[in-house]
Amino acid sequence: MTPVEIVNWAFGVMGVEPITSFTEDTEPAKLANRIYEITVKALLSKADWNFATKRVSLNKLATNDNNNYSYAYQLPSDFLKVVNVRDTNNNQIVYEIQADKLYSNTDGIYLSYIYYAAGDSGNFSMPFIDTLKYKLALDMCIPLTGKTELVKYFAAMYETTLKQAKALDAQQAGIKRAVWNSDWINARGIY
């Protein structure tokens, strides 16, 4: 679904006429243009969504302006939040993020992160889109409809669909970490 289709889905549950683009000279289009990207970024930042995760090797910068760490790395331009940071041996490391840089004492870093590419809604899962629809409806219902009684309904639907979307997305992840040599497992004779 395109961003305009997602917004129109939200308009549909509010009883607002659909738009054809964010650049229309209408109040619904102007409001959608102002809040769509901010709302998507905020929602993407609420979980470690599998459909919005990338893993990259970070580029070490030639200069380091942080005296607490030996190395500075440039964060990707589409970075929203960290999922995990590891060294070249897949060990977790100590790091700090400031603005668009990651600082560490580790030479060679892999970053798993949540990303957002402007206008790219094609990778969003349907449960995420359903959640986004209700979040947009929640944020736009009073300015566009003036119906304060809808706020409670859209808030409840947003919370419900967010929980469902997170649960469904987590099922897509598979096993993140296996426990092979656990004393508990060995004592139980499971393996």
C-alpha cells in the first residue's frame, strides 16, 4: 500500500473523504502531509519490527570527536533505532550513540537497526499497516471531524492492533537465541 492509500484507509474509518495526494489543497491532505512520516517513524520505533530491520557493517570515521571512545562510526541515513550492535565475532559491545554517530572502543562493528525510507511503505506488514491506520485516525480525528467521542474508540483499536502486530511480527523472527548447554535442560534429560 502507498502512503496515500494508508491515509485514505484511516480517513475511511473516520468518515472523511479520501485524497489523491498529500499535496492537495485540502485540510485532510495538509494534515496527513504534516503527520504521516512522523507517525510512521514513531510507530516503527515502538518495536524491533522484522520487516523494518537491516544489518550493516558500519563505516569507521577518520575523525573522532568523543574522547571517551577510540572509534567513531557513521550511522546510516535511514537509521531510527538500534536492535543490536556486535563486533566482528558476533559479541555484544559497549557503545554510545550521539546524533548521527555511534562511538565504541571496538574496531569493526555490525549494526542491526530499525530503518525508515521516506515513501517506502511497500515493506510494511499488513498488521503494522492496520495499526498505523488507527494511529493516524487517532491523531487526525479531532482536527478533521471534531468528534471527541471517537478518540476513545481509536485509542482502543490502536492499542489492540499494536499488540497483535507486535505478536505476529515476533512469530516471524524464529528463534533468536538457542539454549543448548543449560544445566536445567541437562538435569531434565530433555536432550
